[in-house]
Amino acid sequence: RAGVSISLEAQLVEQDRPPVAGDELVFSAKVEKVGRNLGFQSCEVHDAMSGRLVARGYHTKALDMGRAWNMAFGPLLPVTERVIDALGVDRPAPVVDASSPAVLQRLIAPRRLDIDIEAGSAIADYTCLPEHLQETNLMFGGTQAMLHEMTARAAAEAALQRASGASAPALHCCSMLVRYLAGSALGDELVASATANPIFRGDGAAASS
């Protein structure tokens, strides 16, 4: 059933090393419960070679989109699909070539990024593109999560650089939680601001965006 994300949560499992480029990963997702208004999903990520657990994720989704929408995308879905086909509605889907990360980078790159090392903060501007939208013409929850992660990463690097006086080491995101208060539509200009503080004696940083 169509709907909108309420929250997305993910964290890496404690391990010797995080996933790196070239690792083959298996994502196993399942629906925990679907109620009248909410749906709950979980996901586990395993290393294909060793079978070790790499990460866990959780997704909560609002499913009640109003009576007309619920009918059109519920019992009447076959009719709705035929009407959409007849009208020739073109819904551009994001094309992400696994051999060309530049495509994904283009979709999540900020138009402007201001970093304040002394404050351990970052401000990023984004524009909501057609490829960012799901079937309700609102931005995908996962896209919003990636935009927040990009901004939070910049703030984390600034905080660690401030603490050490040197460029931040290569960072990887250990955990994140995103909650959604409103949807973003095509052409919306979005501003994400993040602040971060060093943790674990400067070996990591916690950022809020």
C-alpha cells in the first residue's frame, strides 16, 4: 500500500570493520506488521561471503492516505494503473548505475555547502528533483535520509578537524535516525543544517541535522 515514511533507522553492527567497496551484501527485509494506519518493516544486511550480520534497519510508514487514495491504490489499483497508462503519465525513476557512482552523487549533492570548523557545523541547500519523488509526488523518505547524512557528515568532519587541528579521517556512518514532519514536493528548496561534537575521545562525532 502506498504511504509516506514516518521514520527510518539504521545502524551498523559492532564488528572488526564496516563494509567497504567491493563487498557483496545481502539485504533481507520483512514486513513486521501492517495495520489500518501504520506499517512496520525491518531489514538485516549480511555479508554474502561470510554470512556475518553487518547492519540492521527499521522503517515505519503511514498508510492511511485518505479514502479516495486508499481506494485508488487499494481495491481499484488495476483500474488506476490502466488510467495512468492511458494518460501517458511519465514518472521518471532514478537511474543508478552501480558502475557509475556519479549518478547517485548528482542526486544527493547539495547546491551549496557552507562549513564552519570552529562551530562544528554545516549548512547545505538542496533542490527537490523529479527523481527524488515517490508515487505521491513527495520526496522519498530514503532520499531525505541521504540528504541529512550528507550534511551531518560535513558537520562531523568539521567537528573532528576543530578538535584535532588536522583534516578529519575517513568517516563512516555507524547509526542514524530520521523522523519526517512534512513532505517535500518537486522544486522545493530545502535547507539542512547540522551541528556535531566529538565523541569517544575524538575518534568519532555525533551530529544532529
